Amino acid sequence: MKKVVIVGAGAGGGLVASKIRSKTDRDQVEITVIDSIGRTDFQPSYPMVSIGLKRPSEIGVPFENFSKTGIKPIKATVKSVNGDERVVKTDKGDIAYDELILSPGAKVENEKLPNSETIGHFWDLGHSLELRKKLMNLKEGKIVIGVTSTIYKCPPVPWEMAMLLDNMYRNLGIRNKIEIKVVHWASKPMAMFGPVISDPVTKWTEEANIEGNYNFEFDKIDPEKKRIVSKKGDEESYDFAILAPPHSVPDFVKDSENLLSQRGWLDANADTFRPRKYDDIYGLGDAIAPTLGIGMAGVFAHFQADTVASFVLNDLDGIYPPFAYNKVGLCASDMGGTGWISYCDFSGKIRDNKVPFPDCGVLGSGPLFKLAHSIYEKYFLGAVYGGWIR
């Protein structure tokens, strides 16, 4: 029996597991998913959790449900990968493989943010729940939303969160007592996606009285004086700060020269998604995003899963021909009082990282488009678990 091992149960690993399972017999291919958290979340809904619009049970599924579709879930932490011996070493024991798919996501370094009642974030589920309590207790003052590096999950989310907070505090009747400001390294709202995206978002944030401090590269935060300092020495004061913690490559990748790319992340290419040394290992998702020169987003992992699954299926029996990676990213955003669906084609940017931004467009915007976010959330979780398994 062939053994397919997948590290990570999220947008990349979870989807590729289901796609391979749907095309293989259970008595011929054993599929194992290793995940340190033990659940699959629709991470774009973390901001909704942090402001009380969603409960954890609405945006995630325990990955034990994989067993209902003939996939073996193992909650464990990967310590290392021995590509020569085809063994994944975990804190629960060694697991052998014939085909290995690595989709571990990015490591969110929470310990690098000060432990303070006036600082929070929503880049994982636990901190989203903590942030909800802090935001509901805030009745007046200045909220600053920022990022600690150029690499973080979901590039548009600082502005989405600002719009969600604007809507929340308006509904609470205290928006006039709350100042909301985005502090970011970009030159203007969502500038990294070009004017087709940036211009409408700039207009929306201005109409919502959301201020911005741009070209601001984070250097450090002083929790005692409640100020954020840029690399140029500029300062931004706050009463409450929402900051994306630093993101890094998982330790087992960092410690393996055979898995590490020249950019310091998981090695893979946009054609086969294999690292340079191995033809039976594949990488996808947030851990390869900096290697490819794109942002970290579940939609990228979704399309990458299609291609990776096609390559693995071809490796297993040669019946299913591999197909090319769809380099278009779709984004369904709920921004409080409005919503929108946008898309970006990253083909040019992946070919040449000097290309300033991808080819983007807006499919529609307005209050009705708020529903697109929730629809995609349900579709995603259903796709991972082979149906509407809750």
C-alpha cells in the first residue's frame, strides 16, 4: 500500500488530502495528515471572531473528521524530515511515506510581541478570542492596526479589520470616541495590489474616517509609553495596538538545508512545487509564499492544492496527468458595512519579482457582497472534509 503523508490540515494540506482521497481507493493508498493544532480553520474569519461576529465552531472543523473520509489524522508536532530515508519525525513517533506534502503554514511568533493588555492580534484563533474581550472593553481612545514585517498572513487584512472596527463601534454608538489608524509599510492602502485595488480601498477608508501612517517600517514597540517606532525613528502613539506578530518558517524547515530555499522559506517552484533535491516531496501554502514572491493567503494554497494533488496522483498510478498552477487569487472580503470580490493574476510577478504588483480587478462591491465571505467559508470547509461535515 502506498503511503501519502501530509503535514498541515489547513487550506493547502487539508484540500490536497481530500482531493487525493477522492481519486484513490482506501485499500490501495493510505493518507495521513499530521497537524499540531488538530483543527482546520477558515483563517480569513479570524477578524470576525475577534469582534464577536463569529464563534470558533462556525469557522473551523476538528480534524478528527478526516477519519470519516478515510484519512488518518495525527495530532503531532513535526521535528524533522529525512528525505533520504522518507521518514517524518514527530513528537509522537516516526511516520514513513512514499509521497510527502508539506503545508505547515507560517510560524506566528507570538512571543515577540509584548504581553500587554493594550496589545493584541487576530493571526491565530486563541489570540482572536483574547482580542475580542479587549476590544469590547474599549470605550474610547486610539486603535492602531499595524504589521511588524512585510511578510504576514492575508496582506489586505489590516484595512479589512479597520473597516470592521469602524462598523462595530458605529453600531455600539461610540465611533466618535474611537480613533482608528492603520500603520503600514505600504505607500497607501493596499498599494501592493496596484491602483485598481488601492484606489477604492483608499476611498472607503477615508469615508469611514480611518487614518493612515504609510511608508512606516516597524522597528519596535514600547508598551510602557504606548508607542510604535519605525526604522527611521518616527513614532505612532496608541491606546490599543493590533499588531501582526513576526512570521517565520517552521523550525523543521529552517533546520533542513535540503528543504530551505535561498529566500529562507520552504523550497518549491511554481511548476512542480517540489524542492530542488527531492521528487517525492511537495510544498505549498504560506510556507512557500515568500519563496515564490507572493503573499500569504489561503486562496493561493487552494489553487496550489489542485496542482500538487495532480502531481501526486500521477506519481501514484500515472493515470491522472498533472496540470499547471492557476496563479490567480480571488478574495471575498467582508469590510463591515460593505463587501467586495476582487481578483489578482500573479503570473507576471511570479515570473519576475521586479514587477511592482499583480494584474488585479474588482468583480463587484457593495453590501450584498458581504455574503461572499461567508459563502466561501462554508465552501472551503466543505471542500476540505468531502462534504458538509461538521
